[in-house]
Amino acid sequence: MNVLDRFLRYVRVDTQSDPHSNSQPSTLKQMNLGRMLVDELHALGIADAELDGYGYVYATLPATPGQEDRPVICFCSHMDTSPDASGTGVKPIVHRNYQGQDIVLPDDPKVVLRADDLEGLRANIGHDIVTASGTTLLGADNKSGIAAIMAAVEHLQAHPEIPHGKLRILFTPDEEIGRGVNAVDMDKLGADFGYTIDGEARGSLEDETFSADAASVVIAGVSAHPGFAKGKMENAVKIAAEIVAALPRQGLSPETTEDREGFIHPVEITGKAESARIDFILRDFETEQLADHAAVLESILEETRQRYPNSFIHLETKEQYRNMKEVLDEHPRVTALAEAAIQFVGLTLRRAHIRGGTDGSRLSFMGLPCPNIFAGEHHFHSRYEWASVFEMQKAAEVIVAISRLNTTTP
């Protein structure tokens, strides 16, 4: 199962998603990778592999003889990369037999990967790792997962003696902008449970995510000619700035929270003197805490309204996804199967929770219980992103082991 060649091909394809687009997928360039994957799946003998009009790749590995009655498993990864850093012109660099040294990326020598700064690098001393060249992200999130799934498919196709039930493959667009499963056809997918391959260090298994809401503050100020604005103007840009400045600096911001602590995070401000908008994300492992975070925002807005009585300042919130543990606790076999597979391939199990979300968060609430398995991707959404070839390889082995163990466990 050689994942490296596949991974190097995939990261060179620009698949950055666009949160400002209203189309599905948000960028047509994601379809380029989808078409590549369908061609590769066909070459592996997966006759029904297809790319639909919404940018989803679906494919089936039929059950081996005698295993047709086993539960159907879906393996899922996403094709898009984050809008947070450029995905255009990715030039992957393979660092063979990494020995813990600083890695200076050639296209921007100011970008230096140091083992003392980046968690996980020391654990990969002696292994090959992959970085970008310094001006782009790498795209390991989540093309390392795609490479692992494709390598596992190739291995299972080449070894028909390995028993497995029916397997469904799903590659999604737009996960990074929260739309990864908006248009997935669950009836067409037809799986009983699944796994996203979208995690970090080897051995990690995540069955808990944040619960997430989006929040928007809309501001209609009072505009006036600046030469004659005294006593009249209520500048929406300044109002927005005051709201952001009033956010708690400790305890409710990403910069000062960790582990199971939630936060309020402003992600974008747009506007001019007459009107402005602030977009936030609200995150917490306890779903009911999201209302408390919204209440903190509302209290800030109410104080701001007192200072600007002639302006309109309004808060709207919208559900994004919920903590998948609420569903997975009702399906213990799904998580137990992944635990057994990780140990089966000789790794130490690392149970963890995600300070974020995956496609599996929403898939779980759409009827497909779906924890998250490591893929060897690290420090994603930035030019410091890197991937472990060893961990990608082990992720592929875990996929094969899950498929095999599904035929023997009750």
C-alpha cells in the first residue's frame, strides 16, 4: 500500500473552497480532483465510481463471497483545502528519514518547521515527512485521508482473499467551509456506519467534536458627510470595532482556550460607515453552552446600543453541526471496531476529541454514525502544514483492518 505517490499527485491539484460562493461545490476546481479519483478508481476495477454534479465521488467495493450480509461501511475524506492559506501551485517536498532538524522551506525561508515548536515532528524522527515549499499550504488536510483510502482500496482489490462486507467510498467537497455534506445523497450512499479519515497522529480515534453555531452581527449605522458629522454620525465600522474589542480576552477566545473549553471567535468583518457585518463562530463540547456564548455576545451588543441609540445592531445565530458523541454513544460497536483495528495494526490507541468538526459530525446526525480516524496530517490550514508518510500508511492499514474485522465481530 504505497500512499506517497498518490498523495503527491493529489496535493498538486488546487481544490481550495470558497466560503463566499453560493454554488455547490463552491469552486469548480474541486471537480478536477474528483475526476482524477474517479479515473483511478475505474483503473482499480471499481466500475460504479462516479462524480456527481454537486462534486461528490461515490464508489463501491462489493462484499467478498459470503460476506454480503455484513453491515455496510463508508470511508470518507474531503477533497477541498482551507481558504486560510493559498492552495495554488503546491510544490510538495519529501524529506526522507527526518532526523529532527529544522526544516527551512525554500520558497520562503522565513517559514521554518522546528520540532520544538510543532507537535508531532519528534514522533516522526526516522520517517519520511512531506511539506509544501513555503508559499502555500500542503493540502494534507484532507488529501492524506484520500490517499489512505485509495491505497486501501488498491490493496483490497489486489487481495480478494481478505474478507470484507460491502464498502462505500465517499469523497466530499467544501468540508472546510462547513458544507461538506449539504448535498450528499444518503439513500444513494446506503451505508450503515462510517469513518472519516481526517485526523492527525497515528493511533488517534476521535468520537467527539465541538458543537457549532455561526453568529452574525448586522449593524446599520447613521451616515453623514464627515465634514458635517458632529452629533449625527454613528459610524458602523467603529461600532463593529468596539464590539470586537469588547469580547472576553480570557476564557472565551481561541487564543486562550484549550482541551474542552469553548470559545467565541470573530472570523470576518465587512462594511463601511453606513453598514457593517461581523461573522463569528461559536464552539463548545456542551451544546447547551452555545446559547450562553450567544448571550455573552448579546450583552456586548446591548451595551453598544446604549452608546449608539440611532443605530440598528442585530444578532442572528444559525446551527452548523453538533457533537457527534451524542449519536456515537448509541452505537458503541462503531467505535469499538475502530479501536480494535488500530490495535490490530500494532499501534497504541489514542482516544481524543476534536476542537473542530468533520463531515462525520453532520453525517452522524444524518443517520450515519461516523467517528474520525487519524490520517497523518499536521499543522493544517497553514504554510507550516506537514504530513507523515508512515502515519498515512498506517491509516490505510487501519481501513483494511476495519473492513476485515467487520466480518468477524458480532
